[in-house]
Amino acid sequence: MSFAGWKLRKATTLAPILVLCLLLLIIAVFVLLSHATEYNSPSFISSTPVVLALTMASLGIILTVVSVVDISRLFNALQLSQQHRLSSQENERRLLAQDLHDDVLQQMIDLKRNYTPEKVDQIIIALRRNCQHLKPLMLEELGLSASLHYLIEDFKSQNPQTQIHYIADDLALNTLENAYQISLFRILQEALQNIKRHAQANQVNVIISYSPQESHWLRVKISDNGCGVDVKTLEHQKSKGHLGFVGIQERVHDLGGKFEWVSRPKFLGTQINAMIPTKRKFG
């Protein structure tokens, strides 16, 4: 179950509580009305039925207010989560379109000018790569750790001039729930695509820390020594869908995590940090 589904289920479990609160209020009003003839009696307030009715009324009002506020917050969070999901999907479409344009389409144009069997093979490989990025079936077939290693090796093969260092606990990562596995795969994928297209880096470091015995936090740190980017350039490129920062940030926030990035121009590099709590259950 997704994070949004979990929020919706939690909101629906509050509905019976709200009904119970309203029932308490109705019973309290009924008891008070049934003793209306005793209103002018000095012992009216101290009588046991009236005390119980007032207590139920107070409890019902308090619980009703708390439930309404909680439900309102949950549905607001649900709406924000859905907006993040739609934005992430749109960002993935942009990334795919850019991959097809920058890679496959350019190779096909070159093939039209100068046909060779080798170029056909390159186009087939590029199409397969894009299909795998669109729907990472390898997550189901090989597991998360092998899929992350595939992304690293694929980056190396496409960028032989760039050294990439990868550190992670494979066994621990494979114990993550499906929602976290997919998000982690996409985060690394988008980060590496961003480095490939824009960073001009010759060194990349990827550190994924997760030790369920010690902490429920999943930590991701990806850094490079590339050209960096200033805020003005970042906003311009974000508006055209050329950077994966937005998609990464929304994935992290959708799982209740924290995201930050630091970029220093003039080849001082870029670093992104993500912290995702894995204690929440979706099933």
C-alpha cells in the first residue's frame, strides 16, 4: 500500500470515532431533556444522570473537535501526496522524452545518414535501457541491490571517463518494503542521469546507509566534483524539466523524509542528501 493509501485508510478509521462522539452528544442531550422538569431544582446539577450527561457531552465535544481536525489534516496531506505523485509522474515522462531525444533519436538520425549494423545494435541497446528505466522489472526479478548495481555499472559503461564509488549494505537494502525499493531505485537513477547530462564530473560518490538493527532511517548521499549549478540556472533548468532534483525531492517527501542539496559552481561539485524513515508500514 502506498503512503497516500495509508493516509486514506487512517482517515477512514477515524470515521467510527466521530460517529461515536456524535452519539454521545445525542444521548447527553436526551438525558438533559428528560430531566428538564427538574431544571429549577437545587439538586439538578448534582444529580447523577445530569452529571453523566454533562460529562458525555463534554467528552463528545472534545473528541468531535479532535477527530474533525485530525481528519482535515490527513486529507490535506493526502491531497499534497497526490500532487507530488502526479508531479513525479510528469517528471518521469520528461526524463523519458529527453532520453529518447538525446540518445535514441540522435542515433537514428545518424543511422539514416550512414547505415551500419553496429549502429542498429546501439539503438537496440539504447531502447532496451530506456524500457528498463521506464519500468524496472529487474527489481522483481533480481532484487533491489542487484538493480542498484546495474545502474552503477550502466553509468560506468556510458561514462568511462568518470570514476564512481558505490557503498551500500546489499543485504539490508533487500529487506526494505516495496515502496522504499522503487523510490530508492528512482532516486539513484534520476541522480545519475542528472550527473551524466549536466555535471561534467570525473568523480562520483554514492553512499546508501541502512541498518535496521540500529536505526529505521534510510540515508542516501550522492556527490560529484562537477561544474555545479547556481540558483538562477537551476530554476531555469527546472522549468524545462532538465534536472532530477524536483522528482527526487518529491519522492523523498512523499515517504515522509527530508531532502537537501548543496551545489557550488565553478567545478566545486554538487551533493544531495536524503533521509527517509522506514518505520512506517504500508501493508
